[in-house]
Amino acid sequence: MLRWLSIAFRDGGWAMWAIFAFGLAAVAIAARFAWRGEQALLVATRWLTAALIASGCFGFCVDLQAVMRYSTVGLDAMVAAPDNALIDRRTRVVLEGLNESLYCLSSASMFTVMIALLVVVGYWRSPQHRLPRGLSPASSIN
């Protein structure tokens, strides 16, 4: 797990710091909501999740722009190679860069799933959101 995290931070770029900061804060608040059911925490959870998703998308776009810039400009500045070798190199650079760029989206998605699950647990445990006794699905079975 720590090895994956190290690779994700290295390959995902500087946006990973914002993703993990927003993600950890939102997970902590969602966990508190799941534990205590305090409705006021949902506003912070929603906005931190929005910031998390936006950071993931922004990091992906910035990383992808860097890959495209390198594959078009950076490789041309290198020593001229036969055309086929340069095309193969560009393809490899684009695919590796896309892999690195996807760390931002996958990390943001990972945190979003955890937050959503914790919010569902909080709603499930909250007495305000329970159905009245006669309206619960279990009472219709009897």
C-alpha cells in the first residue's frame, strides 16, 4: 500500500497533495457524521468532496497537458532518430504519461467512494432518517 502511494505521489504530480488533503479531511468529517449523525457536517462533506473531484480533474488535465507538450516538443528537440523509432517513442511517452495522469482521477475517485459510503452509514444510523414503524419494509412482510 505504501509503495503504491509513493508511486501515485511521484507520478501524479503536485496535484496529489491537494487531492489527499481534501480527501483525508472529507473522509474524517464523513466518518464523524457516520459515527454521530450530526447533520451540520454534511455541508462541509459536500463541499470538500466537490473540491476533491475538481482537484482530481484539474490534476489530470495539467498532467495530460505536460505529456502532450513533451511528446510534441520535447522529443523533437532530441537527437534526430529514424522516423519509426520516434513514432514508437512518442506512443510510449503518451501511454506512460496517460498512466501517470490517471493517478489523480483514481485517487480522487477512491476518496469519493469512501466518503459516499461513510455518508450512507451516517444516514442509516441517523434517527432522523429512519422510517416510522408502520412504513418500514420489514413491517409489510408480517
